Amino acid sequence: MKKTLLIIVSIFLLAQLIQTEKINKPTPKELEIKAPEHIMTMLKKACYDCHSNKVRWPWYSNIAPFSWMIDSHVNDGRSALNFSEWENYTEKEKKKELKEIFRTAYISMPLKDYIIFHEEADLTREERTQIRDWTGVKK
Ligand code: HEC
């Protein structure tokens, strides 16, 4: 029993050696997505921690294995869609992303395991409808 505990503690301590890079690349303001204030408030509250260069790293982002989980969410999130670099997208890409936002707003975004730690990011149905309407995608 004591030995098992020792092994678990050792693994936990060794895991801390594998650190993640927590980078918020400085990005010109002009590249930021532009949306009405109430939409921006929702995006910042519920999406920016994975889809922007303005991620607010929580204290547990320093602790493995949470740090690894957050790192992969942010990397995958940013490469799928980055609101801080929106103006780098072509018109075609923007249209595709707006369609994707429309599609995911009711179902998968923000990620469920994010909401567990960030209750405030759980948008109401009405807020999700506002985001869908803003995308301009026809139902
Ligand atoms: C905890 C991290 C996290 C949060 C918060 C989050 N997302 Fe995501 N999002 C991801 C990840 C990771 C992916 C890519 C993998 C996937 O599709 O599951 C993704 C994919 C997407 C995509 C698909 C993009 C594409 O072209 O494939 C859209 C659209 C999207 N998110 C919109 C949103 C919106 C809108 C919000 C806020 C309401 C949001 N996300 C909040 C992590 C997040």
C-alpha cells in the first residue's frame, strides 16, 4: 500500500517536469474579429480561452496533467478557429467558420469539460441563438 502511494506520488512529481508553453502571441488589434458588443462579450467569456491569443491561463494550468489537457485544447482550438487572427482568413474561410459556429453553437461549444471548470461560460439557449443569428447563416 505504502509502495503504491509512493509510486503514484513519484509519477505525479515527475509529470511536473513536462511543462507546457503558455503563449499569448501579441497580435495586431486590426486582426481581431469585429462583432456587436453583446456578441463580443459572449465570445470573450465562452470562447476566447481556446480560440484566441488572449487565453486566461488558470492557476491549475501550471499543474500536470491539467496543464497538458489545457495545452491541447488551446492548440487544437486555435488551429481550428482563432478570433484574434480573424482578418487573416479569406472571405471563403470566414464564411466556412461562421457556418461552423452556427453548427456548433447549440451542440458542442464551448467544450463540456471546460464548462465544468467555468460555469460562467455555459451560455443559455437564448445566448446561443443570438450567436447563431449573428453568423448570418440561413436556417
Ligand atoms: C475549452 C476549449 C474550447 C472552448 C472554450 C471553445 N472551443 Fe471551440 N473548439 C475547441 C477545440 C479543441 C476545437 C477543435 C476540435 C473539435 O472540433 O472538437 C474546437 C472547434 C471549434 C469549431 C470548429 C472549427 C472548424 O473549422 O473546425 C468552432 C466553430 C468552434 N470551436 C466554436 C467555438 C465557439 C463559438 C466557442 C464559444 C461559444 C468555443 N468554440 C469555445 C475548443 C474550445
